[in-house]
Amino acid sequence: MTNSLIIPRRTFIKNVAAAGVVAAALPLFNIQAQGTARKFKIGLIGCGGRGNGAVENHLEAAKSLGLDVEVHTVADFFPDRAKATAAKYNIPPERVFAGATGYQQLVLQPVDIVLLATPPVFRPTHLEAGLNAGKHMFIEKPVAVDPVGARKVMALGEVAKQKGLSVVAGTQRRHMGNYLRNQWAVANGAIGQIVGGRISWCGGALWYKERTEGESDDSYLVRNWTSFSEMSGDHIVEQHVHNLDVANWFIGHPPESALGFGGRARRRTGDQFDFFSLDLNYGDDCHIHSMCRQVNGTYGGVDEFFHGTEGTTYGGGKMQSAKLAQLSVPEFKTHANGQVQEHIDLLNSIVNQQPLNGARTVAESTLTAIMGRIACYTGQLVRWSDLTTNTQSPWYHLALSPSPADFEAGKVVAPKDNVYPIPGEA
């Protein structure tokens, strides 16, 4: 069984690209008979809406595969959230953990899989703890908020490989049949070489939380994490990463540079932008327009569209190509819900003892979004090398504050509300 999450880095080599989707082309129910009687135990770090949703997705995946799964332990920054989720699954108090260090106790519990759904700032630290404890990991996207964190996740992916552990990320489009079919066709020349396109996630504003009287800085930041770049990476990282991930996947590598603009007009809390517009230079005369917006009352749209030298395609939609009829595109049998399928793939990889490892691809897509954010915040051209190899770059060592260590030490100082980057001055 081939790792369906690993794809070519720089060029489309047909035999490699084809091999990269063999796992996804297999039947949905791909559990080997050996070992299926085993009960899997999972732990959840982050008991908010996405965390509880991830547990439900995981349980549905297990049910579709005929596997027995127990939600064994939970942890959350807020004790009441941890207790509420624990009550749903009859978890006793001694296996319920809270606070900034609760994850440390959770990973020591006798669980097979840990699901990470805390705010993105914490994910590199929590992934490291889980892998060090020998756990298979599901990590929600994005996986970092700064270049230092993204590179750490890439390095941790190598640790997972050495230990034979699976790391599956919440970039569900990589697990959806329509996207898998189109990516296979593109990798096998259906539209020729991609030379341009557009990716977008435009919609309304997300929720925000006003600060309550006397509330601590750490509580306010965790409760209002979608409003602060230090916690979420800004919405280009937290949300638009899905579309950026598809672009990297279909083109075969991250962009070489980013140049763009953005701004803030209507947000009431935090320090993030309302919109971003980017030119992503993928090299070989390939430029992708990336745009994302969170402004109520404006035109919306979430999709990806690519121009090739011999055709066009949407990420998971219609493809126009004279070559398509000449290709024998495999059938990709997947669950109707990509967020369930990613857990099916995770469980399959464990039972079949063929680890999946999406750490590098999700870290690269996260870093692509971070590169775009820096370009828009500063108004400067930012190169991929500035974040990955050029240690003299002012952005290579960028690590946002407060850090996970600050939360654990009780030394959190919240950024000021409504103080945000100004291009040319940042």
C-alpha cells in the first residue's frame, strides 16, 4: 500500500504520481482480517467544536470499517469544556485533563491515536509530545502560525517515519474522490503543464469574543483565538490553507515567492486582516492568484481553478481536456464526507501497518499561507527560501508571541486589540 499523501516535490513524474494514489484507489473497506478485533483507544486534545467534530468523524470512520474505538481521554485548556466532552463518552475524572499542560498527561495515557484540535499555535508542541509518546496522530490544519513552527512540523514528520507512526492532517480535499481523480488526471498530463489559475476562500466574518471584565490574557486569547494572528495565523493560514494545499498538490511543489496586499476595515477584535490578495509565483512561468476574505455582505466563493497548456480544471469539479478520454482514470472509492475519509485512511494505515505521513505536505501548505501573510503584512516580496533555507532572512527566525511555552509558564501577554500590521511599516 503506497502513501497517498506523499506527492512529487518539483515535477510530475507519471509513475510516481500514479503510485501516490494507489491507496486511495483501493476499496473503502480495506481492513485486513488480522488484528481487527483489537479495540483502539483515542485521546482528544482540544474539546471545542472542531475537536468534538473530529471525534465524531473518527467514530464514524471506525464504524464504517467495523472497528471498535473507545474515546479514552480528553484534554482542553478550559476545564468545563474538557468535562463536557468527557461526559458525552463516560470518561472518568482521572482521565480528564485541563490547562495549558493538560496535553502532557494525556499523551501518557494508554491510547493508540491522539487527535489534535487546539488553536494552531499549539500544534507543533502537541504533535511533538504525541510522537515522543509513540502515538499515531491526527492533526488539524493549519499546523503552525510561524516559519519556526512549520519547519518543526516538517522535522517531526521525519521522527514519525523513523518510529513507524502515522500522521494524518485535516486537509480533507486530499482524501476526497473528486479531488483525487482530478489530481491523478493532472499528474498524468490531462491538461498539460499548469501555467496559471485562481484559488479563493471568500466569505463572511467568523465569530469573535469580547473580553470579559477581569479575564486573564491567556483565557482571552484561547477563547478568541480566531481573531489573533498569534493564535490562528490569520484567516489566510487558518482557512485559506485548504485552497493553497490544493494548488501545491496539483502543481507539485510550493511557490517560489509571494507578493500581495491586504487590509483591515471591519474587524472589532484582534489584530488580523479582513482580506488578502496574492500573486504566487510557482516558477516556470506559472502564477496563481490567491484571494481570501472574511467580510459580511460581500460576494463569496470557495474553489480552485487551474489553466494548463492543454486544458483547464477545477480542483474537485469540471475538467475540460481533449486528452481526458485517452486516460484510464482510476476509480477512487471514498466516503461522501472527506472529514470522515481522512480518519478511515488513518485507521487503515494503522491496521495494515503501512503508516501514512502527511506532515511535510500540510506543513508546506501552512508555510505557503504564512509566506503570503508576511508578504501582505509587510508589502514586501517574500521568497520560499526566506522561510526555509536563508538563515539571514529577517523572516527565517520569525516566531510569534506568546508561544506555547509562555502559556505553560503562565507568562502570557496578549497583543492589543485593533493594533494591526501596516504594509510598508510592519
